[in-house]
Amino acid sequence: MPASTLSGGVRHLEIAPEYAGQRLDNFLLRELKGAPKSLIYRILRKGEVRLNGGRVQPNHRLATGDVLRIPPVRLAEPEERPLRVPPGLAEQLQDAVLYQDREILILDKPAGLAVHKGSGLDYGVIEALRALRPEEPFLELAHRLDRETSGCLALARTPTALRSIQEAFKTGRVEKRYLALVRGYWNHGPREVNQPLRRNVLRGGERMVEVLDDGKPAQTHFRPVSLHPLASLLEARIATGRTHQIRVHAAHVGHPLAGDDKYGDADFNRTMTTECGLRRLFLHAHSLNLPLGGREIAVSAPLDAGLKAVLDCLTPANRRRA
């Protein structure tokens, strides 16, 4: 176990304009690098952190000129060795850049790569990019994508951009569109699925997301793109951003996603693997449109060669040859 070190004495920080509007708990996580969330919430609960001389809640939004009192806390020593990103992943992430300017970076996230570390993972996209871009003063995830999902992922390069993007998501001004391959012939036409979802429902010892009346509101708009007897390609647009939303809503209406080993059809998945070579979840965030600084940023990410090959396999001529 690495030894623990005591930070300096009590500090009083004046909040600069670029941090105005940020949640206090998120600010402290960045300021006290290495501190676990449990420690952050404990010192807030005990009143050891003070804002303008008074107690403050973790979700309080900071304002320019606020004076924050931060007590001395015990932090684990930084890791002796910085993260070493495998050369193959470094090249993959470099090639994945779809758009960047001084405020934002948008990647075509590879399938199978988590957006951040956790649950036994030493690193995700954000940790790898920070290691590859040590000169970046600020780099934060602006939203999330499931590990199995590929496609457009936005990262903020300034605190102002992060707040702006998160507010745009909150107010429904961001449009994300996905391509999803589902089981069978979709004969519903354009369809809206408006069913509440609840996380962490235990089924056979596994945590799931399920459609339940006491869940959170969730709305997905499906539009058919190409239809085949074995599987159909849909475009999905989400009005809410619940965990596994597209996967659960598609399964709920009888058309689970191809390659989905959590909510899908095992027999269908085997057929897609053996006949069409699908080896991953067929869910791809193919376009992202968001407002930032008075402008609209629109980015698209094409399907990779593997997913295109699966679609080619579904055409009648190719299936006869197979």
C-alpha cells in the first residue's frame, strides 16, 4: 500500500469565472486529485468545507468570487508510474478524432472501450486521452456512451464548454442519432417508444434495466432505414439519456438488438455471428448535433467496415451466396 501524505493546511480559494456554474462536489474532485468521492462527501457533510463562511451542499453551483474553504485532507500518494497507453490504442484514438477546436473534441469511440475506468478497468477513453495529451489543461467527458457502443463521443476542453454542453443536454437541445440492427422484419414504420425505465433490477443475480411503471421517463424514436427478413436497420433518436435505453426499448417491442448478450436473443445472435460475422453489439452513435458558443456543431461517424459487412450480408444476393 502506498503511504498517505497530508496536504497543506487550510486553503481559501476564490472561484475564478471559468468555474462559475460548476457543482461544488465536481470542483472538489478535481481540486483534491486522488480523493475518493466518499471523502469529498464526508468533509462536506461534517461542515469542514465552507463556502463564503457557511455550510454548503454538494450540488451547490459555484459563482465567480465565491470564497471556498478547503481543509487539509489525507490523500493517497500519486501513482509513481503514469499511465502507459498501448501503442495500438494510442494510434486508434488519434485516428478516431472526428472534430476538434479550442472548446471541444469529438471522437468516433471504438466499441469495447469504456469511456472511463472502473469495474476492474485501469483506464477508459478519458484517462487514455489525458495520458496522450499531457499538455491539455482541461479535458472532461461531456456525456457517456456504453462500453459496447461505438460512435460520436464529445469531450469538453474548457470548463465553460463543459457547462454549456451539459446544459444543452439537460434542456434537450442536443440531437444524438444511432444506428441499430434489430431482430426480424420491422413492420411498425416510424415508432415512438415511451416507457419508463428502472436501473439495477436484479434478475438471476445480474443487474438489469427494465421497463417498469415506477422507473424514470424514457423516450426513444425509431425509424426504419433498411428492412430484411432476418434483421432490420433502424435509426434511433433518444429524447432522454437513460442507461441501455435503446437496447431495452427495442427488446420491449419485440426487436432486440443484434449482438446484445444482456437483453437480446441468444439464437438470433448466434445466427448473426455464424452467417454474417457479427462479433459485437450493433449499436453505433452515427451523428451528434449540439449548440456551443452561439454556433451549431454537427458531426457524423460512418459505420466501420465490420458493421458494413454485416449489412451487406443481409441483402438477398449475398445471403444466397453465403
